[in-house]
Amino acid sequence: MRFSGFRVLKEGLTGNKGWTPHWRDPEPKSEYDIVIIGGGGHGLSTAYYLAKEHGLTNIAVLEKGYIGGGNIGRNTTIVRANYFLQGNSEFYSHSLKLWEGLEEDLNYNVMHSQRGIINLFHSDGQRDAAARRGNMMISQGDDAILLGRDELREMLPYLNYDDLRFPLYGGLYHPRGGTARHDAVAWGYARGADQRGVDLIQNCEVTGIDIENGVVRGVQTSRGAIRAKKVAMVVAGRSGQVAAMAGMRLPIESHVLQAFVTEGLKPCIDHVVTFGMGHFYISQSDKGGLVFGGDLDFYASYAARGNLPTVESVMEAGMALMPMIGKARVLRSWGGIMDMTPDGSPIIDKTGVEGLYLNCGWNYGGFKAVPGSGNVFAHLIATGRYHENATGLRLDRFRTGRGIIDEEGKGSQHNLH
């Protein structure tokens, strides 16, 4: 089934009776060439690119719940490539290029909207840091425009320009950034993988990983044992738990990240906007709701819900930046389980077990990485070689101390001590 404007019009006039399911609901086979643990955005995109680019179709994606029910459906939908450090910058640049052709590639509307992202700065030091980041982005082939206060006021007149505590100096504008519909991304990749022969097995919890003499042989699941030549772990905040089944301890902590959405409002926020003096980011969905979030709940947890102090902190930051949203009613909130690495950058690598692969540690950057992550991970699984845009995302950087990609710049810097 292909989508087209004519098909949508026809179905609308005939009661939408001609649509068929987007993917099959098969029973798991006893053996596959590749088993992917995790049916979120990264797992589905990995399966899709394995089939599309490498011709591998004897693949099963095992999902504990339902397709699109994890972090892929619990995020603030931001897509960007405004990273600073080598190792991250080329990867996210690669991912953004895949985003830009994704709807045509999948024949599916993921509602990718390049409305632009503006990162605000509030001091001379932040402006200098933004200029450096912008220059690095341009050198990587991405786009960046440094906005002064007057240019910013023209684009974002609704901000609080009279706040003496957090004065607005300007912003770093990334025009190709934007948003996409999170669950539509999962559905599009699921549909594309299924059309190429991949089995999507829902309600199938992995309970063990079978290893013999240092070689992976398959997995144990709630629906029986499944043998496989290769197994890929792509389970976001559950990475530590699943890796423990293989005897691995990962450099990861799992934390909750809350997000919020208001009632539908008339269009008022055209871009994605981030606050430089507090962790707050906001955009407006196509339905009119204001979608926003902030910092993690700073305690380890596997609960997909948050606590009230973080709610208060996020709301305070929003009010400091744009008091106009104060009367908007918050309709709902949710929490995603974030797999946080020590340097804030992801891991895409082989493990010490032959045939066992790892994709995790996405921190705040998981959604925007979905196409790039699946693309480079599929390349690693299929060829055994690291993709040119993911050579820095190795697991051993935490063991050796070499190649740390401290994107947030919050770790110790020996030159400053």
C-alpha cells in the first residue's frame, strides 16, 4: 500500500474502508539471522536500513510492549544538527540529511518541519560560545546564523526582553533544525521494515541472552527461545538491564526526563526556542499545543513518570523566558527513561561477545538521532566495520579515557586547573 494525495482523497470520500494494517503481526520463528532487541525508533530504523541497504531480511525486532510505546512516543520531537565536538558533529549532520529525505524514502508523512531552532544566550561568554559552536557547525557543512538582540526581537517578539536577571543578548539560529511527529517516525520505519520482510514481534519480552564460548547464539523470550547469528541491543533506558543478561556492566545511568504539553492555542511560536540560563526548550505542535521540557529528574529510576520539583523548575524557567504562556493550561505530562553516559554522548559498538552489538547512551539526543543511528548501526552489524560518521562512538573510550566526547563541556578540563 502506497500513500498519495489521490489515495487519501479517495479514502476520505469512501469512509476510509480501504486502508489495510501498516505491518503484519507474525508469530516469531525459531531462528533468525539477526535479532534486534527493542522496537523503538532506533531498533526499527536499524532493521529498515539492514533490509534496504544491505539486503538482509531474515530479521526479527522484539518489542516488550507495542511498537511506538517507549521513548519514541515520549519526547519533545526536536530534530537538529547543532553539535560542537568532532565525533558528534559529523554523526548528527549525517542524521539530519537522512531526516530531510525521510518522508520520500519511507513514503510516509512523519511531519518533519524545518522551522528552525534558536538557542538563546544571555552573556558575553555565552555569545562567544555560541559563535564558536556556529563556526564548527558551518565547517561541518551545516547551517548557523548568529543573531543580535535586535534581530532576535524581530523574530521572537514575545520573549521577556526586560528581565534584568537574564538579559537577552541574542541567539544562535539553526534554520534546518525543527521537529517531527514522534510516533509517525516509529510507524513509518515499522511499515518500511515490514514491507521488506522484517518480522516485528510485539509483546515479546527478552528474558535472557544465550552465549556459548564467547559467541551469541540467540535469546530467551516470553514467547519462547529464538536462535540468532547476531543480536543487537537497542533498548534505550533499559540498556543496563538487558546488557546484564550478557554479563556486561555498562557506563550508563537511567534517569527520567519529563515533558509537557498544553491545550491547543493559536499559532504563536514559529520556532524551537531554548533558554540559555535554565534548561528549558519549547515549540508548538501542529495541533497548537505548546510542547516543552527541561532538566532530568536527578535520581536513577526506571519509572516513566516524574516528580513535582522538576515540574516546578521547568515551569519557572518557562515563565522567566516568556511570561505570555502563564495562562496556558497544561493538559498532560510524561516521562521517558534516558540512558545517560558520563560524557553525554552515545555508544554504537560491538561488544566483547562475538555477534552481540550495542546501541545506547543517547542522553537527550535520542529522537533526532533515529535515522542516523539506525543507518550507521545497520552498517556495523552487516559489515563488521564502523561507519565513517560513527567512528568516535566506541564503548572503549570509557575504559581507556581516550576519545571522550564531552559535548556538554561539564567534565573536568585539565587546561583550566
